[in-house]
Amino acid sequence: MGKFVEPKVYWVGYQEMNDAEVLRYLNDSGNNEFLQSILEARKAGLKNAEILCSMFAKLCYKSLTLGKNANISRVRDIMDNIRGCFDVGHGSVFEHVGFNFIAADCSRVFTHELVRHRVGTAFSQNSGRYILLEDINIVFDPILDPIRQLCTEKQRADELWYAKAVEEIGLKNMTNFDRKKKITSALRRFAPNGQSNEIAFTLNLRTLRHTVMVRTARHAEWEIRQVFGQVYFLLKDEYPMIFHGAKEQLIDGLIEVSGMKLQPYEKTAEDLLKELTDDQLEQELVRRKKIE
Ligand SMILES: Cc1cc2nc3c(=O)[nH]c(=O)nc-3n(C[C@H](O)[C@H](O)[C@H](O)COP(=O)(O)OP(=O)(O)OC[C@H]3O[C@@H](n4cnc5c(N)ncnc54)[C@H](O)[C@@H]3O)c2cc1C
């Protein structure tokens, strides 16, 4: 018999740097000194994904090292450069690197919401055409705890119905694979939206910042908040710069991440605070305190 489950996220892949080719480029372009910047950034805890974004941003202005662009009298270090790119909204440089995840024990409610993010993403999901349902695990939002027993009854009824349908149509002994697949696919229309399944997904860094904010927001649904909260915590300590500007609040027991600037014309929550008069500032701080 199936169980009640909650989504789990695995961070399975990330962008690396090809050191030999980076060195070859730095040599050929006369930017050997940038190697020292890379080593210092690594020493400060930055990861290659972050360093690559900075390298590409600096390439825009020929500012990897001094002396390549006569308009420039100083160059920023990598950490400062990344901070600057986020602060001015130079977002496209963060599209160069991606992070790969698997969400397991997640529902089709969640996956449908996830795949609405079109830009800077890739998805591969369990196929309902091929996979025969047996035990139906259900992603269970604890808000339904007061009627847990009733939910268990519905889950059991769905499993029994499904097993009966498979039996009566003779699916298990069917030798014609094409017909088997068609029937498996037809039957999924009777499967619950909350059935547990898996999806692999990739987000580039620009999209990661956008999706973490919209999907951990208090107005988003419980399951997608759970997933993006896990995404955030998996990466946050490993990559010191990628969530630059992020503010955290605990809302309904789940993290809400806000305040990261995504576009040049946007203001961060901190910028907005600076524009307030003393009275307005006091009111705003009281308002925030109430929300917390
Ligand atoms: C709290 C919440 C409630 C929601 N409720 C509903 C609902 O009731 N019904 C429903 O159908 N959906 C709902 N959605 C989904 C929502 O409408 C979006 O489809 C989803 O959040 C994808 O985000 P996005 O549009 O930012 O797309 P992404 O693909 O993540 O795009 C990122 C950004 O790129 C830009 N962009 C992307 N595509 C285009 C384009 N074609 N043209 C111009 N700019 C573009 C936009 O700036 C966009 O924000 C909800 C989402 C949230 C967070």
C-alpha cells in the first residue's frame, strides 16, 4: 500500500571550469594576471560557476586585467565584480552557468507549476505513458492532518480501483507492448494529481534567483515552497555570492527569500528603505516586525 510522502530535492550537478583552456585563453589574450584573481577568489570560497560569470562580465569591458581598455583605471576583484553585476542588474552574465536537480516524491501539482518557468530551464519527468501505477504514494500537505484518515481512505480506494482496472483489462499479461503503453497512458487520467513522481530540472543562475524568490514567497503553494526552500539551502552555503541581496524570513514554517535584484530598473528592499523619511522608515520597520 502506498504511503504519504513529502518532496525531497537532490542537487545532482553543477558548472565546472576547464582550467587548462582558461589558462590558454589568458595566455593568448595577455591576461595572465587574471589567474591570480581566480586563485584569490577560490581561496575566498567562491566556486568556479561564480568565477566564470565574473570572467564573462569582465570580458565585456576588457577588464580582466588593467591595461586592456584605456577607459579603465582600476579593475575590481572577482567578488566585487559579481556584487556589482547583481547590484546594477547585469543579469545576462548569470545565464552562463546552471545547476541540476532531481525532485523526488513530488506531485504532479508541483511539476505542473514548475514547468511554467520557461526561461533558462530544462525538465525531464517520469512518463505516465510508460510507468504502470501500483502503490500510489501521495504527497501529503500536513495542513490536512485533521482529516488524515479520510485521505488514507481515498488513497486506498484509488489504489484498489486502479488495480481492478489493470486486472480487468488484462494489462499485466498483455504481450502487445504498443497496446499496453496506450492503456497505461489512458489509465493515468484516473490517477490523482497528488501521486508521487520524479522530475529532473535544470536552472541557470539568473533563473534560479527568480524562481527561488517567486516560489518561496508566502503566496506560493506549500509543496513548491518546500522544494525551492530546499534548493536554496542546498546551494546557499556552497556558493557565497549567488544569492547576493537575499533576505530570509520564516513564514508558516517555511523559508521565504526576497530582496534579490533581478533587473536594472528594480530597486532592492534596502534601496527602498533608504528613500523613506524617518517617519516612514519607522512605520515600515513596525510593519515588517508585525509580519515576522
Ligand atoms: C503565487 C503564484 C500564483 C500563481 N497562480 C497562477 C494561476 O492561478 N494560474 C496560472 O495559470 N498560473 C499561475 N501562476 C503561474 C505564473 O502565472 C507563471 O506562469 C509562472 O510563475 C512562471 O513564471 P514567469 O512568468 O516569471 O516565467 P519564467 O519562464 O520563469 O520567466 C522569467 C521571466 O522572464 C520574462 N518572460 C518570460 N517569458 C516571457 C514572455 N513570453 N514575454 C515576456 N517576458 C517573458 C518575465 O519577466 C518572467 O518573469 C502562479 C505563480 C505564482 C508564483
